[in-house]
Amino acid sequence: MRKYFAECLGTMFLVLMACGSAVLAGPSIGVLGIGLCFGLVLVCLCYCIGNISGCHVNPAVSFAMWTAGKLSTKDFVGYVFAQLLGAAIGAGFLYWFVNMDAGFTFGGITGDCNLATNVLQPGATSGMALFMEILFTFFFVLVIFGATDEKLGFGKFAGLAIGLALGLVNIVGIPVDNCSVNPARSFGPALWSPEAWGDFWIMVVGPLAGALLAAIAWKGILACRSQVEA
């Protein structure tokens, strides 16, 4: 139960702080600043709850770990439920902020979607966003596998590598669809801003497919290492 609570709390703060950087400070800090905030929040969470739950705070990461045999089916279901609940709560806080004062200048807005929701940005297509979500999640989850590997990982520096990876994919991906690579991060804001549901499928299919590719690729890397050591 402690693991699930940590995932819920961690995902809540990820959405609240990272998406909040776009909602509350977007015009001031820009895409670079928003991307860095995503990365910095995850670094903090890795060192806060990493030893409790592994700090997935992302159904795609949990899916990859389950696929790789590093997470039981029971924990996978529990993690995803906790992550979605946490994201909904975090986005709820943002919704409350947005509706406190109509005169405030908010960032992270695309049309009526004002909670840093994952929606296609002007000029982007569904195919472009789906392809990006697959590739960027592939990269992000692959970094997680490598950074946390018992033999090849970076030990105490793993959280730093993982946070930098999330920041990087957000800096590059925000201009396309506000960058997801995390179905929970997309679910929370969409729950409070229904206009975003039209593109939500991309933020589920893309990250899950990318996570699966990362799990397969990492198994291949480990297999090659075993052959070399033999």
C-alpha cells in the first residue's frame, strides 16, 4: 500500500508542478523553462520516492517494467490506478488555480484547453504526434532501464539522468503536442479540460508502444552483453 500511495502522491506533484509551470508561468519561462521544470520535478521525485516505489509516476514506465518482468501484475494494476488518481488530483488543483481569477495571464493554452493539456499544436498532425510520442517514450524509458540497471546503472546518479531525459523530450516535444510520454500526465488535465479528449488516444497509444519497444530493446542489449561476457 505504501508503494501505491507514493505513486499517487508523486504523480500528483508531477502534474501539479510540471504542468503548473506551463499553466502559471508559461509566458515567462517559455518552452525551455517548462521542459526544465518537468525534468527537475522528476529528479526531486526520484530521490524522494525512488526507494519506495521506484518512482514510475507514469503508466508507460510501469508497463515497460511489467513487460520486462520487473513488476508483478498486481503492482502494475495498482501503480496505474494510483498514477491516474494522483494525476487527476494534481490537475484538479491546477483547475482550481485557473478558476480563482479570470484576469490572470496563463500559459500552456491551446484554444479552450488551458491546463497544459496534450493536444495537437497549430500545424501538427496526428501522425506526427503519434510518431514523436513513440520515439520519445522509447528514448525516455530506455534511459530509465540503463540508468537503473544493477550492473550498468549510474547508482545514486540515476535520478539525475532520468530527470534530464524527461526535460529533454519535453523541450523538443512541447511544440508538437505539449509532449506527453506519460498517459497519466495527459489523463489528469484532460479530465478537467474535456476539449483535450479528442487527441488523448495518441497520448496512450504512443507512450505504451514506445515503452514496449524500449523493454524489447533493453532485453536485446542485455542478451548481447551476456554473449560477450560468455
